Amino acid sequence: MYLFLFFSIPIFSFWYLMRIKKFSFSQFVFPVILGFFISILFAFVRKFFIISNYCILYSIVSYIFHETLIWLLFPAVLSFAVFFLLSKDSNQYKIDMIYALLASTFFVVLPYSVFSGFDKNSFFLLFIKPLLYIFVFLSIEFLVKQCFYYISEGNKSKLLPLIILFFIMLFMEPAIEALWYFKSLFVLQIILSVFTLVFGLFSMIKNSTR
């Protein structure tokens, strides 16, 4: 029952990254190992050194911000900060490794976040949540690469829509999860999920052609 939760991101990521002919397998090794190490470190610190008094029943908005900041943004920022400090490669290479670093960071963080909750056997958390994470990561990769491209071209006037969309995608999975958990606005859940799927697939296609 837990196989999809544990292996969906690693298996998809291996397939996706191997399709990118621009880089050899060895060029993905460092960000993947680093992200995996950060994910283990994050889970270890959360488990043994941090006591959380957060109550999941506070509100939908509170749930969205808590999930985004604690379970998504913090481990992602930590991984990127360490990667940018340790890597001596070009900025273009670092940008190109966004998906590899994000995916590997959540190899452990995502299952740990599910098992830390109260509904660890639900279909949404075991199957839908990993898929949403994959599509969000693909979207973030595309948006960051597009921003970097416009900056390098000196075309900063097109950045604002991309930045807004970036933050929308950042909060997308926690928003869908919050609506699911509080059993609210089922139609909106479907709309947001379909949007995440479609934009994620679009991003995957665009990323693969770069």
C-alpha cells in the first residue's frame, strides 16, 4: 500500500532525468545525493529535536501556510542553499538541476510528512499527493528556468506573471490537500488538481525541449 508513496517520485524522476540528453547520468549524481542527504537530515531533526504544537484543526488557511512553509518551502530552500554554496558549477547548471534537487529532497521528506500525520492510510496522501508533488516540481523547474532566461536576455518586463504563477504553484498542493482534509469545495479541489496536472505536463514538455 505504501509502495507508490515511496517509489513514485524516484521512479518518475529517473525516467524524466534520463530523457534529458543535455546532461550525462554523472552530472545528476551530486544534486541527487545532496538532496537525499538533506531529506534524511531534515526528517531526523524533525523527529528527534523539534516538538510541534501545531493543531491541524485551526483553519484551512493556517493548514495551507503550515504545509507550505514547514513541509515544502523549508526543506527545498535548505537544499538549494547548500547546493549553491557547495557547487562550483555555472549558474545555468545549477538552474538546470532544480528538478533533480527538488525530487531527491522529497524522497524522504514526503513519506515522513505523511507518516507524521493522522491520516496516513488515506488514498489522497498515498497516491494523489505524490503525483501533485511531481507536477508542482516540474512546474517550478519550468518557471525558474523561464525567469532565468528572461533575466539573461534583459527582458525583465515578463518576469511578474511568472513570479505570480510561481507562488501559485508553490501553494497549490497544500491548498488542494487542505480542501481535501477539511472536506470543502470538492469542485475547486478537482479544478486545482486538473490545473496542476495540465500545467505540470506542459512544463515537462517544455523542460524536455530545452
